[in-house]
Amino acid sequence: MIGLAAPVLLAVGEAMREHEEILDALRRRAGSELSDILFRHLRNKRKAAADREAAVPVPGESAVDSV
């Protein structure tokens, strides 16, 4: 669990920056820029979710079974 702490904190920090960029683009009504930011944000979110899912062990399966 400790090994996951740093990557998770980095991902949270990155997501917060993206949310701030989204709000800024909304305030400025910068549609094209907002589209780019949202696309990048959702791509990063999908990757983070896939990484998290890959790191969770399957119940009933040991590390030896998956080799």
C-alpha cells in the first residue's frame, strides 16, 4: 500500500490542476481549449482507473497462479 501512495498523490495533484484548467477555460468561454483539456483529462482518468484495476488482486487468485 505504501508503494502506491506517491503515484496516487501525483495523480490527485494532476487531476486538481486539470480541474482548475477546465474552470478557467469555462470562465473564458474558450471552447476549443476546453475541448482539448477535457479530452486529456478523461484520457488520464481512464488510464488511472485501468492502472488501479490492474493493481487490485483478484480474490482467490494468488501471485503464483498468475505466473
